Amino acid sequence: MQYPDNLKYTKEHEWILVDGSVGIIGITEFAQSELGEIVYVEVDTVGESIARDEVFGTVEAVKTTSDLFMPVSGKVIAFNEEIDEKEGDNPAVINEDPYGKGWIIKVELSDLSELDKLMDAAAYKELVG
Amino acid sequence: MDTLKHTPLTTIHQSLGARMAPFAGYLMPISYAGIREEHMAVRNGVGVFDVTHMGEFIVRGRQALDLVQAVTSNDASKLAIGQAQYSCLPNGEGGIVDDLLVYRLPEEMCSEGEQAFLLVVNASNLAKDWEWINRHNQYDTRLIDISDETGLIAVQGPKAVQVLQRLTDIDLAAIPYYHFVKGTIAGIDNVLISATGYTGSGGFELYTENDKLPALWEAVFQAGEPDDIQPAGLGARDTLRLEMGYCLYGNDINDTTSPLEAGLGWITKLKKGPFIGRDLMVAQKEAGLTRKLVGFTVKDRRVPRHDYVIESESGETIGIVTSGTQSPNLDIPIGMGYVASPYAAAGSTIYVVAGSKRLEAEVCPMPFYRKES
């Protein structure tokens, strides 16, 4: 199981990679493995400002449905075209490469101090053990 | 603390890298290579499930048939030796204690004038069923719980018969659906070889003693190697049964659902004579059903799930989802649920509430999946 050191993590198993005031958000390798084969990702919040811990989308796996939560407050500025049904729709990329090609949204962070409330790789690894 | 029961195959599942999870008190394999891959292996080839968690009771005695007839809804008097039937245990209050298979066993294990049946029940209901049937046993017959000694694997799929045939002299293709024989397979004696399953793709269920199950599993996988035999978990078992519209106890049927509402009228033989719950069902049939279990397809990418509310177009609550999944064969979301009778006809439009969204769905005939000819 991978826990890249350059990411911050939530207890809901999202990760965020921050560059300046822009963050890329996805779900962890642990999350995708718990969900199993992902068949659809719904994100219809592009352009919206969403508070930390609020839902920005939904993942459908064969076995279960799971909401996606914002690790930090911000405005959703992009949805990964690779998994967007309008653009080609290959959500399996989240199973295959959760920290890379399987990223889900890009956000413009509204409060950088919120990053301090997230877990680092060591703390997240401890959580999912 | 680990209080979960293991099956004789648990260490094999773990060595195969299965994702394991608790189910009905057992640590069971949910999936190995992935639900869809296992599902398609069963549809197109052959897959093997460990279903040792299922419960098995022997009913034996001079009045074994009378007891079985009193507690089950189907007509067990119609069973020939070597035949099985799907049935349920009505609870006398309009609901279902459990659904089960009833096998009529050969009488060689009986004394003169006795009959013997094997009841195969859901693991999650085993204790409840045992108490229920014993409570209603006013007959010269006795129940024996052989669940803890009995192992069970289901070898399912169109290639199951050719794979298993390599392991036995019994002509397997000659065993009709819902019939069984007891015999030697893979050098193991007294295996109950049953042409049943919960997948809709044919195959066999093999009952043997627990200590012989690992050898049977290994022999089946060796024999199946040329046919790319795959282990399959409870995840694929669920998608396979749901595509067929088979009920799952705890999801689609329970203590409050009537067999008639659930579409199980075909195993409810109201004319066979008295049995528990019969009068209520006769009354329900005469009065007409207020709700029915239906299948539906969703015209959206979101997947319906157990307990999602079903609404009419105007937003009135008309039912509830009992099962749902992304169908691996049809590649669309499918579900089952109870709806008010006016909405139960195929072609009716209903709406499934998934969080803040309403998903348009269409009631359709089941099974969802039919074999291509």
C-alpha cells in the first residue's frame, strides 16, 4: 500500500496535493481497494465553492456507493476528464493509479491554514494500518 | 479477538489473496480477482464458491414429510428421492422466517417406514430456523443439525459439467436441474452432487464432510485448469443472483415480507393442505396484493442501493429498494424493490432517491439477464 509523502490525507480517505493555492484531490489506494471496481464517478459541482467536509461528488463501485468529501474549503475548478462520462469515462483509472491519472478534482483553496488539520502520510498510514 | 468462524478453505482463500470479510459469523471471501471478472468467469466459463457457511439440517423419521409440509410453503410431497425444491418457511404472521432448499434424501439411511430430508438454510438464520422448526415439530421425526460438519462448494457456469466430469464416473449431464445424486467424485465418497445453484448459469453444488473439502477444492481446480477455472466470492454471488432476480434473505425478503408480494407464489402451494401461514396467504391472495417486488433498470449512471426510497413522478413515496448493483452483464445499474401495486407493471416509470438526486427507473421483467442463444 502506497502513502506518498507529498500528500495530505483525510480520515475519509481522500488525498490532496497542493501547489500554491491550487489543490488536486483524489481517493487513496486504500479507499479504492476497499471500494473495489469503480464503475462511475459523479461530480456535478464544478464551479461551486464547497466547505471543508462537505460532499463534492459520489463514487459508484459494483458493491457500494460512497460520497466524496472536500479535504479543505475551496472552489471546484476542474473534474478529471479521464473519468468524466462526458469525456470518455474510464473510472477504472482510479483503481489503477489512484495518486496519478486517477485524480478526481482540482480546487482553488480558500483557506490554506486548513491544510494543517489534515494528516500527513505517517498519520494516515497509522489510521489505515 | 477473533470470534469469526473459519471454513475448511479459509487458509486457501487467504493464500489466493482474497479480500475477506465477516458474513453471518464467518470470515468469508468477498472477491479474489475482482467482482466483475469472477462474475464473467461464471457466466462464460466456470467459477467456484465456498458456501460452507450455509446451514444444513437433516429431518428424519416416520413423519418427516409431515413436518416439512407443515413448516414449508412448497409441496414437498411432490419430491421424488433425488430431487430438490426451493421453498420458504412462512412465519405465520405474513412474513418469511427464511428461504431454503428441501432435498428428499435416499431412504438407505432410514429405518423401515422413515423418510429423510435435507434442509439447506441461510447461515444468518440458522439459529432462528433451528428453533422455529423444532418448536413446530409435533411429529414422530427428528432434526439433526449437521452444519458444523458439512462443507459446501458451488461449481457454477456453463463449463462446470465438463470440469467435474473429469473427476467422476457418474454421468453428470444426466442429472436434471434441481436433482442430485450421492456418489464418488475426486475419489471422495458420499458427496452430495446437486444440480442447483444461485447464479443462473448452471453447475453443481457439492456437499461433503468438512475435512474432505480442501481435497475436493484442490481436485476441482486441477481438473478445471484447462478451462481457466476461477475462485469466486460473495460479491460475484450477489451480482449473479441479482441479474437473475433471485431473492436474498435480509435484502429482498424478511420477517415482514409476504412470499406472494415477493413473487414467490410459485413456491407457495396453497392447495397442498394446511401449513404455517397458509390462511393468511389465502386471505392476502383474495384481497389482492398492495405491493409487489419488482425489478427495474435505472436510466442514469448512479446505482440503486438497499433502503433507497422509491417515488412516483409526483414525489409520493411508493416503495423501497431492496437490492441494487451495477450489472456486469448488462453494464447498467439494476435493482429490485417493493412498489405499490399500481406501479408494478413492466414499463412503469418510477424514481429512486439517491441522496439529493432522483434517478428515473423503469420496471422490467426478471430475470434481467438471459442467456444468449
